[in-house]
Amino acid sequence: MSLPADQVNQITKTHLFTAREGGYWTYRIPGLAVTPGGVVLATTEARRGKGGDWDGNDVLMRRSLDGGVTWEPPKLVVRHEDYGPGPISNFVMIPDRVTGVVHALFCHNYSRAFYMSSSDDGKHFSSPRDITAAFETFRAGYDWNVIATGPGHGLQLSNGRLIVPIWMSNGGRRHRPSEASVIYSDDHGASWHAGDVIVRTDDEFRFPSEATVVELSDGRVLINVRTESDRQRRVVSTSPDGATGWTKPRFDEQLLDPVCMASLIRATPPDAGNHILFTNPDNLERTLPGLGEVNRDRKRLTVKVSTDDCSSWTASRVIEEGPSGYSDLAIAPDGAILCLYECGIIERMADDKHLTLARFDLDWVLNPS
């Protein structure tokens, strides 16, 4: 499907969550999915305290029945009090084209992982099931004490396999040092298994963590990873099956990495342009308050387009010039591109003012007026 003529080559923005409202300090970590029934689901970590990763964080969701134009009120999907002390984090959704359900994974206190699913377009979810055992397999080579799924959306391959990027740390209640990998399911979420470790911390690739995946035109899977490497570029690797046989990681010199989550998604199939989209803050400046030692400003959120399976990025356009951080992508039933992203700051970087939904056509990126 395509957008109506009056919406082509335009962008609209809607604030879905606003900091200091609804009983929470801030809203971070965007998640997007479009169900097999055409309903758009937008999720966030609703953060108490001062909005830190380890605060009492819940997961909220809003639903849109018209492709991201209007939205139902927020609803609580996962409440941290139901699991004991510690946050609920990194809610990852995967719509299943075969079964029609929406799979969802998340972590509690960065030490346990859970799975649940929805068969009614996100109205209700099944009781969570502990899947931490999938991570225990990694212990033979890496004695982790922090685990995290995603964040952002997961991936279903053409053969039905479900893939969720993950990262682990053995640094205590910290996100570093770290390693990046995936977990996968070949039975529509009934069981989950550990893939091969893809990127390890070493002199070249420092502290790999949050990653995003996409299926290429030949069936291979590409993973795109955040690190804190001196090169300040995104790190990529490919696999024939999305779980094993990953190539030696390399830097994508075209994609800056200010140390921030990014998102990848296929916008058109290989026989209709083979457009793959990438979003992250395209910036390496250091001007905003609250930066860590290696972080760069999270601003200038940009969408880039590749038509050659992420070998090159030949078109780009800025979605948000000012402060803008984590982002997640989805494709609406009418073909519109949806990007949910952290927008604005109140006191410092990562104290985001809004989670904002941008809706635009592919032509808005390819042929700016």
C-alpha cells in the first residue's frame, strides 16, 4: 500500500509519552511493532526515581488502529513490583507472520529474562514465562552477571526463525565489560536458544552491547552493534542463519556511533527496491550536559537508506536536529515509515522530554524537496 497523495513527502510527529507526567520521572527505550492484524504497538520503559537504568521501571504500551495517526491511552504491560526489586527492561517485540501472534521478551533486574505473547494485537498478553535458561548456555564461555535483550524490535526470518539481539556483562551492576550475541527460537517462541557470541570486548571492539538485526536479500542476517570503540563507528557482522557462523566483526565507516542504540528495518522487499533503513544520532560532537567519558551528543537523529544490503548508505535525512537518542523503526500497514525516538532533554542527556513518533514516506528520505 502507499500513503495518500497529501501525505507523501511529508513528516508528522506526535509525542506519545512526556516526562514528569503519569506518575513517572521519564520515559525511555522506545519499542515498535506492527501486528499481523495491522495494529501499531509502541512501548516504553516508564521510569521512576531519577530515570536511571536500575530504577523501578515498568513497561507501558500505546496502540494505534490507524497506522500511527491516532493512539489509545497508555496501559501498563509489565509492572516491576510483580517480579521483586529491580527494573523491567528492554522490552522486545516480534510480530509472527505465521501464527499471527506478537512475541515479547524482556528482562528483570538485568538478571532474568522472560517471554510472553499476545494473540489479540496487544490487547492482552500471556503470563510471562522465565527463559533465563537460554542465557545460561553462555556461561561456559562467559560468566555473566548482567543480561539484556534488545532493546528495540526483534526479527522473524523468511523461514520463521525468531531472533533477538542480546548483550551480557560480567562487570557487576554495570553495562561493561560486555559481549554481544543473539538468542533465537525455531518453534514460534516455545523454546529459546543461545547463538554464537558475535562481538567480544578487546582492544579493537570495546564494550559491545545494544544491537539491531535485519535479513538481507540473500537470506543472510546482518547485525549492527553499538560499542564504545575508539573508531566511533557502528560494528557489523553477518551470519548465514542469524545464530551461528558470524563473520569477523568490522566497522561500518559510513555509520557514526555516538554510543547510542540504533535501529534497522527492511522497508521494501528485494524485488521492489531492496530498501533497508537505519536510524541513530548521526553525530560525534560533545556539547550536551550529562555526557559520560566516551559518549557523544545524542542529537541529529537521522534515517539512512541502503539498496545494496547495507554495503553503502546512499540517501539520508535528519528526523530531529536537536537532542534525540534511542530510536526504533516499524512499517505501517499503509507503507508509512514509523520511528519512535527519544526527543529533547530536560536536565541532561538521557533525561528525555518526550518519546515522539515520526511518520513519513520513503520518498521523504529519497527525494527531499
